[in-house]
Amino acid sequence: MIRHIVFFSARRKDDVEAVRMGLLALGKIPHSNLFEVTLNTKVDPLSDAIDVVVYAEFEDEAALAAYKAHPLYAETTGRVKPLRELRYSADVVAVA
């Protein structure tokens, strides 16, 4: 299983909700076993630069590739990209 984790910060604080709502559209793409978009609680003062987190689980690399190749992925990216400042992504293989 591949865990896909992406961290976003909004360019302007007024755009945090628009970023979150825009990213929710990615949940309509079929290929993930689990898909979540959440606001960062910012409990840890060292993580206050991150506003929104996308967490998804995929059966394998092929499923993740199919997700990223879906037309809705490009459409969503096009809408959200102008609103974001930072984007960090990690894809990790689940060990247990």
C-alpha cells in the first residue's frame, strides 16, 4: 500500500478554505482506498506554515499513477495552484 501525503499552505490566509474545498474534488477520482482533506490543527508551533493536508491510500504505484493521470487531477491542480504558496508531497510504502 502507498500512503500519499501532501501538505499545502495558502498564498493568502483568506484562501485556506478555497484550497481545502478545491482539493476535496480529488476525492471523486476512483483509485484511492482512502482519501481525506483536512485543515492543519497547528497544535505544533513548528508546523504553522502548513494549512491543508491531503492524505490518501492506494493499493500500489499503478493506482497512484492512475489517480494522477485522471483528468480531474489536472483540473483541480489548475484551480488550486494559483491559491497556494507551498506544496510538499511524500509517497511512502506502508510497512504494516
